[in-house]
Amino acid sequence: MELQRRKKRNLLKLPLLVFFAVVVIGFAVIFGLFHIRTVDVTGNEFYSAEEIRKMVMSDSLAENTIYLIWKYSDPATAEELPFLNAVEVTMEEPWHVQIRVYEKTIAGYLMFSGSRVYFDIDGNVVEISGEEREGIPPVSGVSIGQPVVGEALPVADETFLNDIISNARALHQSGPIPDEIHYDEQQKLILYFGGSRVLMGDTSYMEQKLEELAAIYPQMEGMSGTLHMETYTPEITSVRFVPGERGGEEEELIINLNKSAEEPEAETNEAGEIVQSDSENAAPENSADSGGSGYVEDPGRFSSDASGNQIYTDEAGNVTTNLDKPYLGDDGQIISDGYGYIDPYTGAYILNQ
């Protein structure tokens, strides 16, 4: 009888032993075979692969393939990482995973108490650190309070913050990305590229301004001076570029907008100034007999910019504020502003030699 009871107990214990054996083997497989040893990171631009790996695999169980895939199957998990929009984890082999990240677009950084405050194109703080990240421009002229990662930039003037966000989005949509972004005392945007600055003014027509800037930017490379786009409207056909060091303006040039693909690229002289070709300088052969220039000294061609400076726009849409010398004649004679002249027949702005 006692022997039978013992046999019964042993038979009952056997399933439990099998169960525990399976559990132990299962854990050994899960935490041994599925222990991550190789990680590939893709989609990163601003952050290094090592930084991504450390931040995505930050908790104690994250070195397990199954757990990591399960964790980031929930899109909300990536929201805990303020610099990422999404994270995708896929298994290449039980010990080998690929982490694909979708970074937030970082618009720039502000300096605060010796640290760089990086913010995205939605105006949210994504990182506060001493790390200088390549390709992200500094932003100056903006005062902020105590920044907090994951929250909006603490700019007291909400309208100004909205302008910063709007300009950041337009910059990353139309480019080019400047070396520095600055806001003056009137909260007007100024972009710096090498030795040149571009006065962008307020947010009006900002996307169009940036599209035009992207098109004419190659003409400015290697030059120093100021490009005036603050009074841009879709109706104008040219903008002023004033050579010289930043602010040390000497003589202005006119850069035409919306050039057709057939037009030749602007030529530059040794000083880096844009010059007209001989064919552009030459007046039509029958100009002397034409009996008129097409120029009308109309008061309506004079206007003022936001700073109160008087602007003259000729018939071809060329614009200048250098009105130290009066425009002469309406009968085909040269019209000079002291720095150059507008050919009344072609509408081209020619620098004095």
C-alpha cells in the first residue's frame, strides 16, 4: 500500500518537473539566444549610432531582442525620447537587431547658461547639452526663460515664438540652411552665410523669399556683403546686393530674380562683383533713331521701405535706394544714381567703371 502511494506521488511530481524544466530551458533560450550582441542603427542624422543605441536601449531588459521589439511596438514609447518621432525595431537574427529612427527636425539652438538648447521646427526643446551638433545653426537675438526638455521654448512673447516656428519650418522646407540665424531688435530675421548677410524682414512672403534666395544663392558664394530681401513682394523682379564686409556697405549690385533656364549665369570680376556681359551693355543698334527710351519719370515709381528709405523702381523692375543723385531725363539719356546707371533701353543696371 505504501509503495503504491509513493508511486502516485512520483507520478504527480513528474509533470511539475517537466514544466519547470521547460520553463528553465525557455528562459535560457530567451535570455541567452535572444541576448542582443549586434545593433544596426539607421535613419539617424544629428545623433550618432552609439547615442541612439544607448537612449533606445536604456532600461535593464532592453538588451533582449523579444522585449525590445515588444517595447517599441507601441508608438507612444518613442514619445519618451523628445528628439525622436518614431522608433522601429526589427530582428535580423535572435542576437542581431536593426533600430530605425525617425528624428525630429532640429531647427537650431540657443545658448542658455553655457549650454546649447536645441529645439525642433515645432518650437519644442529636444536637448540641453554642451554638445555641438554639426549642421545645426545657432540662433541669436532671442531671450528665453528656463528651458525644459520636451516643452516649448520659453519665449515670453507668444507672437514672436510663432514667428520663430514659422520661419524655422520655412527654412527647412526651402533652404538653404544658414551659418547663423539672428533676430534684430524689431524681431526681423537676418541670415548669415559666410561673409554675407541676408535681411529677410518679417514673416510676410517668407517661403517665397527663401525660394528666391535658394535660386540666387550660388551668385553670392565667395562674396561679402548684404542682400536686401526685407521689402520683397512677388511683384518685384530684382533685389539689391551691397558688397563689402557685413555692414560695411560700399556699392550696390542688382540681382535679377526668376531667371529663365536659357539665360547665362552671371559673371563676376576679380573683386567678386557681378558684371554684365558686353552684349547686355550694348544698346540696340537703332537706339539713336528710336526717338524715346521707354522711361517715364513717374512719381509712382518712388516708394519707401519699412525704415522710411526712399526706393526707386525702374520700368524693368530694378530697385535701388541710392538716390543721392537725381535721375536724369526721360528721352533716352543715361539715368544715374552715382554708383551705376539703368540702361533705359535694356533695363539692365550697369556699374560705373
